[in-house]
Amino acid sequence: MQKALKAEKTTIKSRSVDVGVVESATLTDDLTHVQIKARLHSGMEKLLHKDSVFWVVKPQVGREGISGLGTLLSGAYIELQPGNKGSQPESYQLLDSPPLAPPDAKGIRVILDSKKAGQLSPGDPVLFRGYRVGSVETSMFDPQKRSISYQLFINAPNDRLVTSNVRFWKDSGIAVDLTSAGMRVEMGSLSTLFGGGVSFDVPEGLEQGQPVAEKTAFSLYDDQKSIQDSLYTDHIDYLMFFKDSIRGLQPGAPVEFRGIRLGTVGKVPFFAPGMRQAFNDDYRIPVLVRIEPERLKAQLGENTDVGAHLADLLNRGLRASLKTGNLVTGALYVDLDFYPKEPPLKGIREFGGYQIIPTVSGGLAQIQQRLMEALDKINNLPLNPMIEQATNTLTESQRTMKHLQTTLDNMDKITSSQSMQQLPADMQTTLRELNRSMQGFQPGSAAYNKMVADMQRLDQVLRELQPVLKTLNEKSNALVFEAKDKKDPEPKRAKQ
């Protein structure tokens, strides 16, 4: 157990060397503090400067490990850290724990402002992309600003990483976020997994920025995702009145056009002063959304009037609807798209100083509407005549099936009769007789040889008849009158 500070016994040390001793320890007149008088040994007054620090060394268990175990037996003592700036003051504040950074340490100190208490504690690490570059020194509540201020010290040469464009966020070790895009889980380093810490970096899309001065103030964000959303500081507010249920629509949900984010849902529901609406079947829930022009400058150009451009799109059929972003969590988002079949804009286009973006039913409500339309069409169909016609058709089909069954029964009787059973045997007998007849005309048989001889004689007769046929062809009466003999031709004398 730690022993109390005692006069003439509790020593003052600097780098493990005794440099003084406590003379007395008494309460102040208002009983709120302890006043300790100490005496330094001769020649040790040179250790005292304006930035010198005193603290009590005692057993401690921290994220860096266990320290001060030797004081369990020897008792607590006071450690003096020499300074090097300014003259010696009349008194010093005795700290309960050692300073996280010595007064002469090289680096930079910055201030973080947060609206939430308990975000950070002294000793928590300061990380840059997972690498420790400093520590949280102090935390203090500011009643005027109603915020918590944290002082961070970042060691050199890592202090060059702190520029005007860096952002700081709470690193809780593990973060789970359920949004319309799904579930996002982030895990930090082991040093922040149990105790937490703070990280900083330059957001994507920004330049590195310029170096900052000592104790420059920054904002402390809840997580890294909120930093990216905070970059779009310029926004145009619009009102949307939804007839569908907004259960599942949360502030911060995206406003998208065919998957491209254009803005963010601001307040759900949003009731401006003086906004009145009767509860009936046409009740519509107001939602405030923020269209962020900086998200559109890359597509439309730097000099584009986003408000005027959006007003033109509304005249061309641009409407808003609620869509399901995640079936597991039921999270919704606002979807902008063109609906050519929607009627043109009529009536009020502005309410309470906010432009109105018309809405249509979407998501499950649209599916329900289409289902009801389909059911209405089914109800309007002439079902009774169709049922009667179907009944008549079934009756005729039954009659046809009975007639077909009767025909099949008759065919079965015919095929099972005795005459049909004898038919295959008669056909086999006929085929055998036909086979025997054909064998009589095969080569080598008497009938075949006789037929060949007759054909040869017929061929000879036809050859003998050819001269007669030729004569008859030349003179048809040659068989009645005898033909005259032709004289032999006489040669003629040649002309001179």
C-alpha cells in the first residue's frame, strides 16, 4: 500500500538522484488543498524553472504497463523534471501522475472540441493511419462553449503531419454501423481496441494543407464516415411529403439519383413552426432533405446553378420515392428518378420557405398498389361465363373419353378373337408358298434355263428380220412387187 507523504522522510528525486526532501505537508486554510513545503539540496536550485514539473511517483497500472512498483516498500516520492524556460516561480502544482510529454519535448500541441463528454481520457493514444504519434494530455469542460476540450501532444517529427486540412475522429477500436447500404464493421489497432483513442488524417479529395500553429483548435468527429459527409458544407434544403410509412428512414440516410448520391436526409419527420395538417387518409409526412451542390459540380460544372437545374428537372418529371436499402435492417433511403406518367406539377411548390420536391409511392407501397390493381382486374373478369364454358368443355371431354374407351374395348375384342389369332399362321403359309415359287426361277433351275433359251432364239429371229424390215421401210410394197435390178454406173468422159 502507498505510504503518505511525510515530512523529513519523503524525498525529491530527479532521474533517480535525491535532490531534496519534503519539510512539511499541511492543509490550506480553506481545506481544499494540501500545501507541501520542500527543500532542495545545495546547488540543486538550478533545476527549478518556470516549466519544471513535480509529480508523485506511486504504483500505477496503465496502457503502457505497470510502473512504480518499487514504492510499495520504500514509499512514495516526488519526481522533479527540470525545465529550461523562464525564471523560478514561488510555487508549483504537484501532479498525481507523470506528464505525458516533458516540457522540453519537441512537437506540437493541438486542441480538440467535442460536444460529448467522456470521448477521450488523458493517456489515450493519438494515431495516424494506425501508427502512434502522440497522446492525449488533458481534458477540460468549457461552460461557455458547452463543450469538452482535449489537449493533444504530437511528437516530432510527426508534428509535420498536422496540417490545416486534417480531421480528427474518435477511434473506438471497433465500430458497427447499420445503414441502408448494409452493415459496416471497422476495427482499429490493439491499443485502441479496449481503451480507445483518436486518429487523424487528411480526407480523400483534399490537399495536404498548410502547417498549423501551436494549440490550433480542431473538431472531434464521432467516426471517420461522418468526416466525409461533413466535407459538403454547402447544401440546399427541400421538403418532401411522403404518403408512405417512413419507418426505417433515419437522419443521415442518402438521397440518390440512380445510385449516385446527391444529398442527405436532414430531419425525419420535420415539423416547421406553423405547419399544420389534419390526420386523414391523405396525411403526408414531411421530411427535410439536403441537396449538396458540391456533389454535382463534377458532373454539371462549377458555375452551374444547381437549384435552377433541379427546378427544371422537376418540371420534366423528376420525383422522389422511398426505397429499401437493406432488407435485413429495413433501412430506407430517398430515391430520385423520372416518372413520365406522373401528372405535371400543380399547386403549392413552396412551404415555409422550403422548395417542395413531389413524391410518388415506391418500394413496398408500389408493389402493394400494383397487386391491388391486379386483383381489381381479376375481379372485373367475366368469371361466371368462363366457368360455365369450362364446365361444358369438361363435360364434352368426359363424353369423348367414354367414346374412346368404348372404341378401345372393341378393338381389344377384335384382336383377342380366334380368327385374329389364326391370321398370323395363314400369313406364314402364304409366305412359304411364295418362297417356293420364287425358288423355281433361280439360276440353274429348268424354268430359268428354258426362259434363257427362248430369249436367245427370239434374239436370233430379230437379227434375221432386220434386212426385211429395212426393205419394207424403203418400199412398203416390196412384198407384192419384185424390185427392178439397178444398172451399174458408167464412167463419163472428162470435159476438154
